[in-house]
Amino acid sequence: MSRIIMGVESSCDETGIGLVRLHDDGTVELLADEVASSVEQHARFGGVVPEVASRAHLEAMVPTTRRAFTTAGLEMSDVDAIAVTAGPGLAGALLVGVSAAKAYAAALGVPLYGVNHLAGHIAVDTLQHGPLPSPCLALLVSGGHTQLLRVDDIAGKITEIGSTVDDAAGEAYDKVARLLGLPYPGGPPIDKAAKAGDPQAIAFPRGMTGPRDAKFDFSFSGLKTAVARWVEGAQARGEEIPVADVAASFQEAVADVLTAKAVRAATESGIGTLVISGGVAANSRLSSLAAQRCAEAGIELRVPRPRLCTDNGAMIAALGAHVVAAGCAPSSLDLSANPALPV
Ligand code: KG4
Ligand code: ZN
């Protein structure tokens, strides 16, 4: 008998409720994916304001839950288990989701599973491309995270093999967009501006690619500083900033480093599948360069559609389904949020 799993996400600025059906053969089917975003309330600050995010989650939680059940044509009493993001993320924001999920689980008398947001970003791929091969490699690139993860079991065994030592890739996009006078979040406008620019126009640095740097770690703060210096220099000379060329050259540097390290990690570990997820996975140059380099290296590339890559509840429901299918023990009702939850 198939089971209905509900996912609750509130780690950053998206309130997400997802509903999936876990079939007896272990496949997971997406039924609803409702997201309420507070991104517009943060735009004028150039980044997420934690207090604003928490309040927005409180306001959006119940209406978003209602919408998800309407979309799926289900009643809350149809739910067999609830998964919620327990971390990592913003403490206050996480607490809203964890509290709501506990209340739902207690009221419905169903098991509650506290799960990891980063694992959710990987698990979401199974909604589009089916079961993950084991092992596979995941490149997780968002506003808060930039990590290379080896996935032996999505419900249990995930190992970090590299991460950013400073800014996340999406954070670098957001900061560079600000320097160029483009709106927040910076990824989409830079991606768009870059289409009219020359990616070779400016040779921006490729962080952490020296012989003595950790092989699979990333650094983007030097790149951001290099863009700032370049823009300041042009301004000091009274030149107009060639926004398209700066955007394209910056984007090329980010895509180059991310794909080179991911492909190298997969090749050296003998892993045949790379999943790229998180908000930055929507970047057009990252996906085209990854496709080219994976093809050259004989690696299967899986990139979920953009809607699944950004934060949502379906990713948490999908992960919950895999955790339920694996027979993992549920969390107790004193589950608490852990802003620094390791993968
Ligand atoms: O996964 P996500 O929605 O939220 C976090 O968990 O952070 O990722 C948001 C990040 C933002 O930094 C945004 O600028 C970036 O993803 N982003 C992009 C693109 N679309 C969104 N970065 C580069 N190119 C894009 N097309
Ligand atoms: Zn995320």
C-alpha cells in the first residue's frame, strides 16, 4: 500500500509544503509543491533578514499547508508521515517549521522525521530522474551552501568531501550583483546580463585551484574582491562599467571552478553520476559547462528543474519518503531545530 509523506521546509526565506506518494517499489511521486517566499521583503536589504523571515514563515505556514492539500486533492488525514527540515538554516526560521510539523504530527498521530536540508536538495532529484545510483556525487550550490558530497545512501550515508571556506556560490552572485547595481537575488540578473557579454573579457581569479589548496574546497571571496577592485578601477578612470562583460567573466570563473572540481572529484572517486542542486544549479553557464565536462569524462549529469533546485517542501517530502522507505526510526516530539546540523 502506498504512503503519503508531507514535507515541511522553513530553513531560510521559503515556506514550503510538499506532498509525495511513496510507492511500494520505493519510487516517489510528486503530488504537491507549494512555496511562499519572503524574498521580496529582503530585497531592499540585499540579503535575508532572519527576523523578517521568521515572521513570514509564521504567516505563511497554515495557508501554504492548505494550498498543498488542495492541489493534491488530499485531506490531512491521508498523511502517513511528516518530514521537516531540522537544519541547517536560520534558527528562528527553522523553529517555525519544526513547531508546525510537530503540531501536525501530534494532531494526526503520525510519525515525525527531522531531516537535513542539504540531503533534501539531493533527494529532490529522485522526483524527476528516479532512484539515485549508489554511490553518486552531489554538488550543492545555493545562497547558503557550496559543498561536494559523496552520497552512498540518501537516507543515511552522505559524506562531505569539499566545501567553501568563505562565501557560498550564490552569496558571491548576490554580492557581485550588488556591485553591478543589479537587483537581489543576484543570480538571475547576472545570468541574464552575461548572455550579452564576453566570458573571456576579464581574467578573474579561480579560487583554491593552486597546487597547495585543498583539492575539493572552494573559495569565492577573492573572486568577489577582484570584481570589486576591477569595478572601482574602471569607475576611478571615469569609464562606464561593461556590466555584461563583468557578469559573463565572473560567471565563467564560478562555473569553471565548480565544474572542474566536481568532475575531478567524481573521476578520482570512480563515481559515475553527478547531481547538481541548489539555487545556483539554475545557472545557464554552470549547467552547460557541467554538461560538456561530464560528457567528456563519461559522467552522467543530473540537474533537477529550477523549481526543484531552489528551496521547497517537495525536497523534504522526497527525503522523508526515502527515510521512511529505509525503515529509519522517527524523531521524538521533543525534536528541536539545529541551525548547524551537519550532513
Ligand atoms: O537554494 P536557494 O533558493 O536558497 C538557498 O538555500 O540559499 O538558492 C538561492 C541562491 C541565490 O543566491 C541566488 O542568487 C542563486 O541561488 N541563483 C542563481 C540563479 N538563480 C538563483 N545563481 C546563479 N544563476 C542563476 N540563474
Ligand atoms: Zn537550500
